[in-house]
Amino acid sequence: MLESERIAIAAHLHVQLRRVTGRVTDTEWMARNLEYADEVVRFAREAAREKGLADLSELAQRLDAAMQALRPAPKPAKAAPVAVPREAPAPMVGLEARYVGRLR
């Protein structure tokens, strides 16, 4: 979705929130910043639920859907590392065994 479309949706939501709750929002920041948009959507949904306003809830849903394009794709799950069995060291014989673990 184009940024101009996100700004238009944010502007409509801004006007509704201003009329219904008196809340003033920043439409350009709302169209660019995921965290701010998520909080405005949460606030709008709560106000719509309290006051029974379906159109406000619909605008909040439209903004939420428009912001989905900015969300980072989920990272794929990492595969568990595969344990490689180690071979036991060969037993030491002769002079090797005599000097391992102590001074000569």
C-alpha cells in the first residue's frame, strides 16, 4: 500500500478520534511508525467499543491492515544443531603414556 493511502486512512481516523474523543493525533507519524499506529488503533478500538461506534472500529481495522505492509516478516525458526558423535581418543602406549599429564 502506498504511503499516501496510509496517510489518507490515518487522516480519516484522526478526524473521527477528534470528534468522538477529543484526542489529537499526528497523521503522518501514524502512517510511518508501527508502534504509534498500533497504539492509535488500540485506543480507537477501545473508544469504539465503549461508545458503540462501528465506523470508528472500521477505520481502526483499515489502518491496522494498511500498516501490515510495514511489519517485518517473521524470521524462520532455526533448526536445532545436530550433535556429531566424537570418536574416543586412541589409548596411549609406550613413551606417550609415560609423559602425558606430568612433567618429564
